[in-house]
Amino acid sequence: MKNRNSLTLAVVAAAGLTLAGCSSSKSTTTASDTAATSTATATSATATTQAEAPKGTGLNVANIDKSANPCDNFFQFASGSWLKNNPIPAAESRWGSFNELADKNNAVMRQILDEAAANTTAAKGSNAQKVGDYYASAMDTVAIEKAGLKYLQPELAKIAAVKDLKGLQAEIARQQTIGTGAFYYSGVGQDDKISSQYAVSLYQGGLSLPDRDYYLKDDARSKSIRMAYVNYLTNTFKLLGDSPAVAAKNAQTVLAFETKLAQASRTRVALRDPYANYNKMTLAEVQKQYPNLNVAGALKQNGLGAAQEVIVGQPDFFKAENALLKSTPLAELKTYMRWHLTTSLTSALPKAFGDESFAFSKVLSGAKQQQPRWKRMLRATDGALGEAFGQLYVDKAFSPEAKAKAKQMVENLRAAFAEHIQNLDWMSATTKEQALKKLNAFTVKIGYPDKWKDYSALTISRESYLQNVLASRKWAYKDNVGHYGKPIDRNEWGMTPPTVNAYYNPPMNEIVFPAGIMQPPFFDPKADDAVNYGGMGAVIGHEMTHGFDDQGRQYDAEGNLKDWWTKEDAAKFTQRADLVDKQYSAFSPLDSVFVNGKLTMGENLADIGGLNIAYTALKKAIAGKNVPNYDGYTPEQRFFLAWAQIWRTNSRPEALRQQVLTDPHSPAQFRTEGPLQNMPQFYEAFGCKEDAKMVRAENVRARIW
């Protein structure tokens, strides 16, 4: 719910890596300076020296496609051989470096979980017992099949027992605590304008399809997805015991209700405006405006009775939902809740439910096979018991040396970013002072929390996986609302230690790098500086730049949503950001499909800025050193190759279409090439002429941080 910016490519748990945008303050090289050196000459010169060059570590030169011109298609040049030799596995919608690292991580995590599940003598109540029993129950498909709907029935019965609006309100509140996703989202988080306090927030939700547009667009693909969705709905209701006719009717009921919610929902671009999402009201005002939701009763029921104010993210959505609760027949609202309850628990139900879910997901993602259960249940265990599991993981997979080296890189990147800010020619001294204040106030978290979550109140057993899922969700909800009225917990993490990702959190003004990402190709203690700065350095710079992207820049050094810019500087920033929007909106991964430059704005700015900052940090790190051309490539070339090889990815067309519609990250090729097209340092490294496809004219290059 919070504006947390992450790096991902939508590969790992639909999350991804984000890197920032700025041009190097030290480099004044232009395309015209290097026009005399032809790309062909630069490439052939490199090739002739490789035989005598010392072999490097961390960069896989076998991935390179030397038949491609780096100045025309650097994505193909850097990774073309890998792209050719690594087709997408049947169970995946895309395949890239994130997946490869996740698979490597999974092997370690699976071993930990298999050992924990095999240990039936772990002390009751210990993390080892809870992790082992959770995973063992998740993998016990025989018991899940035998149980059938036994453990779901008590939950279904609660919905069936609703007789009136009052009962409905109580059940909606209860479903918030078990995470079914019905109606809306609620919880406790930092107050965006008073970052030293927790606040209660309500946020739009209640949809099953990935985005509102899937319900509202009339193109052929959207219609085919809705047809597949209705089939999924119908077959699931049949599995719950409905007759074919009733199941078909119920499917249309859910689609119709969710379509009305979609019509009231803000677009993903509109949701990027933090001020528009901040609508603080007294509880009395909320009750008056949305009486049919009975928010006061829900908060009291769920342990938040002391709250007297609520931040309503999208007032128009709640106004529409309030009206729908009055105009929609109670039986239809119960059908909708029944659907959300069931599909939120698919993995804990008999295989037939999962088969129907996967049949629909194939239409969305293009994956040909379902992932093996152990992979899905590994992720589920990490999601439910992330810091209990995480303690076992870091003991095996993360060294203190890696943490120390990463901390040093962060400080090097911070110094480089400060230099960039000081040298900006478009920003006034007044705004620079505040920007440096914010940069210096960044909290840095690396590897794993200093203080682990306490799971002692959570009971896990081997009796029922479904019961374990519900118990862990109730525990997580109670853990969240328990923050209300207390001091801000600055030790808390938003990702688990094994996660291959990173993020920036504006209200905390923190950058966070879990242990999972502190591995090749992002970070390799044995690799040369060029590779590590092109990988992990760019990741660090990316997250730092999120503090100054189109959203992050609106928060001050203390994490408050507060304007610290002069009017003139804000206008200059917007002008430069608009150029990035225009650049990326012209990128087309598929015929007639274009990147949404406004949706991807934050990630594109972070990619551009982060890479520039990392380049400056690299030049400082190697200054005065006699660094050899490992593998026949200069340090500067290896830096850009390392960046590009992080984003090597093959994607199915279905996955690309979904990514463009729903993901704030641009497709991999444009994450690779978009920043480089704005960097004269890249042109110089590969001897690119002014007319090369990778070179933008000086007057249309994006320069921000």
C-alpha cells in the first residue's frame, strides 16, 4: 500500500529492481567527440586483444553476441548469445538473470526447508518447528486432497450466515484480517505527512484481475481474458458444489460487481500522485460519507478502536463502494466474498482448484506448465514466516564480508550522488541544500534485520495447511495493527532476507538491500570494480535515486510529504522528467504495444540516475590505478556490459503485454538501453558515432541527477 519502490523486472514475486536517473557531472564527452572512432574499429580492436587479455570474474563474456553492433542494439550485443541459448522454460512467463539467481537461491532455501520439514523433534514453538511444520503441511498434498473442503467450510459458513447489512459489515471487517482481498485494503502505516506517527489507511481494492483496465477495455485480447476469467469463476463455483447453472450465474455476478469496482478505481498512473492519495478524515467524517462500510465498527472489531482519524486513499472509490453495498443484493455480495475467500486459499485446497487457477493464469502470462509445488510453497513459507525462515537462510547463505563490502559501496555511491547534486546546473543552491540533507539522512539496511520479528504468538502445526495459512495471515494483520499508537519501528523490513530485490521507502527515507540480491550477477566479492559497480553499484544508485524521482522527491529528509523545492526548480525537474516520459513512451516491445512512460516514470528515472551515479563512483574507485582490460574489455566497457547482462531476459508476448499494462518497470531491453542512450560515457566507451541508434542528439538527452 505504501509507495515503496523496488527494483524488479516483475520476475520475482511480481517485484523488481529499480535504478535511478542522472547524468555524470564529471563527464563532458559528447557524441561528436567520439565520432571519429567507428564502432566497427572499436569492436574489432577489442576482439584482437582478448586472446592476450587476463581473464576476468563476474562478467560472462560467453553471453556476448559479437555479430551485433553495440552502438545499434546493446541489449543484443551484451546478451544475444545467452538469449539464443536460454529459451523460456515451460513453467515460466519470462526467463532472465533474476530467474537464474532465484533458482540458485531456491536450491539453498529448499535444502533448509526440507531439513526443517524432516525434523519432527524441533522444540515446540521454535522458529525451526514453525518453518518446518508450515512447509511440511504445504507439501502434504495427500492430506490436502483428503481434507477436501473440510477446513474451508467454517469460513464459508461465516459468509453464509450473514443475514443483513450489519452482519455483512462485520464479515467484511473480518475478511480484512484473513487477507482475502475483498472490497478494499486497510492497515496501519506511517502517516505520509507526519512520518513520526502511524496512521490507519484505507485503499482501493477488491479486484481479481491484474488491473482495472482488464475489466474496461474492449479490445480483442481484453475480451478473451474476461471470457477465460468467467470460465475460471464458473468452474471454481462448481468445485464448491454449485450446479452448472448456478455456477454460471455466480460467475456473472462476480464479474459484474468487480467491473463496477474497476470503474470507480483510479488508474495506476493516477495512483502515483501521493498528494491525491492522502485524504485524512476524522472517523466521524468517514462514517458520515461511507455509512454502509461502517469503518468505525470495522476498526473497533479489528483492534483499532482508538483511531479517530483515517487516511482515505481514493475517496471516489469508497463513495462508489458505499453505494454498491446498498444497491447490490445481499446474496450477490456474499457470492463475491465466497469467491475471494476461496481463490485466496487456492494452494491449500484440492489440486482441482489449483488446476483451474493455472488454466486462467496461462491466458494472462503465457506460461505452459505450472511451477512445481515445492517452488510455490517455498515462496508461501517465505511470505508467511519470512523472518523466521530468514534467520535460517542468512546463517547459511550470507557472509559478514559481503555486508561490509556492500556498506562501503553504499557510502561511495552516496558521495558520488552528492557530487552530482552539487554540480547540477539547473538547480538552485536553496534546493541543493535540501537535497543533500535528504541524501545524507538516508538510512541503509543491508542483508537482514538487526531485530527479528517475534512469532511466539503464532501457532503452526502439521494438521492443516489451510489452517496454517489463515493463522499466519491473522498473525500478520495483528502484528501490523499493533503498531498503531506506538513509536515508529525503524528496524522493520518490507522484504524478507532471501528476496532477490531491493527497495526505497519514502516515509522512512531508507534504502534496503536484502541478502538475496547480494550475489552474482549483482554483487561478486571476487569480481573487478567495473562489474560490481555496473551491477550492485547501479542497484544502490537506483534505490538512492528513488528518493529523488517524480514521487520520492515529494518527501523531505524526515520522510514527510512536504514540498522542499523552489517553484522554479520543481518546474525544471518536471520539464526534464517529461522528456524521459516521451523517450520511453516511444519504446515498443511488441507490435502496437508501447511502454507507458508515465506509469514507468519513477523506475526509468531511477535507472538513468542510478547508472550515472554508479559510473561516477566507479571512476573514483579506479582513479590512479592501473586496471587491466579483463577479457579484452576496458573497465568502462565492462561496467556497461555488467549493467546490460543484469537485464538479459526472454519474455513471452503475453507477459510483455501484462507488464506494459500493470508494471511500473519498463521491459528489460529498454531498461538496458534507455539509460545508455542518454549517456555520452557509453558512446565514448564503445566508440559510437553520432548517427548510431544508441546515440541521442545532445539536445534530446535526459539529464536530471
